[in-house]
Amino acid sequence: MKKSIYATALAATAALALAACGAAPEDEEPAAGGDETTASESTDDATEGADNSDFLACVVSDQGGWDDQSFNQSAFEGLQAAVSELGIEQADAESQADSDYGPNVDSMVQQGCNLTIGVGFLLEDPIQAAAEANPDTNFALIDSTFSDADFNPVELENAKPIIFNTAEAAYLAGYVAAAMTETGTVATFGGLQIPSVSIFMDGFADGVAKHNEDNGTDVQLLGWDKEAQNGSFTGDFENQANGQTLTEQFIAQGADIVMPVAGPVGLGAAAAAQAAGDVKIIGVDSDWYESTEYGAIALTSVVKQIGQAVQDTITESVEGNFTNEPYIGTLENEGVGLAPFHDFDAEVPQEVKDAVTALQEQIVSGELVVESPNAP
């Protein structure tokens, strides 16, 4: 299984990277029962003139579960919105460990799902295997395309990649971070070193560099070297203690703005920032001001409209318009974006806001291309 082998190697590398920054608490044991599934039927009216009650839309989570305040939760909210709007049925399965992915996807197939969506890069193998074995059923995969055993791209007639060029929005976040730091040091880190994580860090690094270039500053970035594709990773998407420990180390090195790209692990980073008292967080995936309890320290967030992409994909399938053409979220189609500054709006200088607006317009027009080896 190419992704499981890849993830295992990356996790080992990540653990070494974290250990190099300082000892972290031992990983928590995964919760039991990760392959448990639930199903519910919408009681809302179906779309006008259609009875879709025989359509079953299904979603399988990555580690962290549906209440991770991050990408899993966004996907689940998209499923629920589709159920409410279309009058369809739903089934879902929460994964607590890598070993849950295959059984959870198989469970969806056995339940007769018309469309099964896997949430996360690490579900590529089971989603691809299920799609190949069930050509009359539709599948979709968030944060990854499909590939063969040698990592060459593969196109499946009944499987749709849902991917996001988050480097574009993270570029804007990096520029803002460099403009707003008071110490001259900012930081980022990931959960696992996989493309859907590293792409955030690539854009963030370039945004910091752009601010330095345009303003003659020398803001330092901890946690990621884009050129070397090397940096700090906690090794999972679950253990918040690892995120807290690593962020405390960044703070000790002078960082006063941190962007964690690690799902629920990022909440540990936010806890460390809050405890420090003078450190801000940049959220990812969802708007952390609205989705977490750390809104008071959230400078902004790099948002992926996962929920809308899930809802749209389900709608297409229900209406008989499903295609395997990849969905790619960009600044141009508003699939990714920078969240408002919320409580910090008055603190962000107008010239910084104007610069960010100008950069976004340049990216959308194609005048400025944000490059990343991890881009879709």
C-alpha cells in the first residue's frame, strides 16, 4: 500500500525532527472502535420536484474525527448540508488510526453508498482500491489525486480528486505574519510531511520572503525550509501535546506568530500561544475565530472550502452530473482564501491590508504565480 508505506516513513522522519527540537510527550494511544459507522436519514424536504431519499452519500474521516475543528469537521458539515438540502441519506465512519481506513471504506461499500468520500491524503489507497473494485459506484478523495505503485498519476472514471492550492492563500498569510510580527520571528510546522500539509508551509514561506523583499525587513521563519523541503513535524494529526511542546520551543526562540498545519494538533499550538500571552496563531482549513475556542488569538486563517466542495460533489452525483474531473480550490474560484482579521482588524495597518489585496489580485490574474512542489 503506497500511501501507508509512505506515511510510515514520514512519521518516523517526523518523530526524529520533533525529537531534534526537544523531547515531546509520548503519543497517546488511539481510541478504540475506529471502524464504527453511523447512519442517519434526513428529515428535511428534498429539493423541489425530486425525491432523492434513495441516494446514500457517505464520508470516511481521517484521524481526528468529525469534531476536530479542522478539515474532517468541514467535510462532515458539507455532508450534512447536502443531506438537508437534497433530502438524501447519509452514512459516515470515523477513523482513529491508519488501520481503520480500509475497513471504514469497505463498510461504506457494503452499506450500498452511491458516493463515498475519503477525507485526507492517507485515504488514497482504500478509496482507490474500492473505486477500482466497484466501477458502478462513485468515489471522491479530499487532498489527494490517485497514483499507481510508482506514484505515477492515475485517472479513475468513477473517482474525483478534491484538492486545494492552499499555497496561494498561505502566501497572503505569510505576508501578513511578516508584517505583524513584533519580534521579527514567525514559525510554522506540520503534522505529517505530506503534500497537502507542506503546500501550506511553502506558500507561507514565500509570503514571508515577499514581505522582506518589498519592505527591506529580515523576518525569520522557523520550522520550514522551502528550498530543502525540510522542517518541523509532530508526526501525527492527533496528539495536541506534541503541538504544544513544539510551539513552546518556537516561542522560546522568539516566534510570536505561529501557523500550525496539523489538524487537531494545532489546538495544542494554540494553547501554547495563549499561555504565552503575546503570541498569535494563524489557523488553517477553517476560520479558527469561528471554529475554535482560540478566536481571541487568531490573527487570521488560511481557509479551505472543504464543506462547499463536498456539498457540490454530492449534489453533482445526485443530479447525475458526477465527473472524475478534479476540483481544484484556488483564490480565483474562492476554494481557498484568507479569513478576516476579526479582533485584530484595527491593529492591521491599512497599508498591509492594501498590499494583501493587491497580491491577491495579482495571483488571481496570473500576474503572480505562487509556486510549490506540492501544488495540485
